Amino acid sequence: MATVLIVDDDADVLSYLTEVLSDAGHDVISASSGNQALECLDDAPRVELLLTDIRMPDLNGFYLAHLAKIRRPSLKILYLSGYHDVEGGRLHVGERYGKLLKKPIMTAELRSEVAKALEP
């Protein structure tokens, strides 16, 4: 399975996402902020997928994805948001990198979307 870097500033959501993807057999690295995620990305030799919340206090998910792609051009990206007005924000840098998933996300949908994102 793949190594997935999950980023969310909500501890409960981060725990849920980590558990679901770990149970699916993925190696998971969890980060509670965009800056922490960049540090994890710099320290981890192999990360195939970034699964990031969009609204976070330090770096929004779109900008995080942009910075992550500079470091790892082949990195796959999935975005998560519980806000319905995020579609207007998709004009930000990074929106072209991956699919936007809506929170709350069910276990089966999350596993399916991660599997699709990781397809070659």
C-alpha cells in the first residue's frame, strides 16, 4: 500500500482519517497544520498522496498542495472541506492538483477516493 500524509487541524477528524486509512493498509503520517505537513514531507522519503483539509490557520490546503508539489512533483493530492463555499476558493493556487471531497466523508467513500487517486 501507499504512504499517505494526512493534514487536518481538527484532532478528531485527523484521528478518524488516520484510522480509516491505516486500517485499509496504508502507511499514514499525520500532521495538524500545513507547516507541520511540509516538515513531515521533507523528512519522509516516500509519500505518494497528500490528503489535506482546505481551511487551516497557517497554510490553506490549496497553498500547501502548491508547496508540496514543488517538493514532490509526482505527489498525488486530495482535498477535504466541510465548507460549502469552498468552490469559489478553488481559484486559488493548487486547485488543479486533485479532487475536492466533502466532509463528513464516509469510510467506504474515503477508501475508494484514495484508491482512485493512487492509480497510475
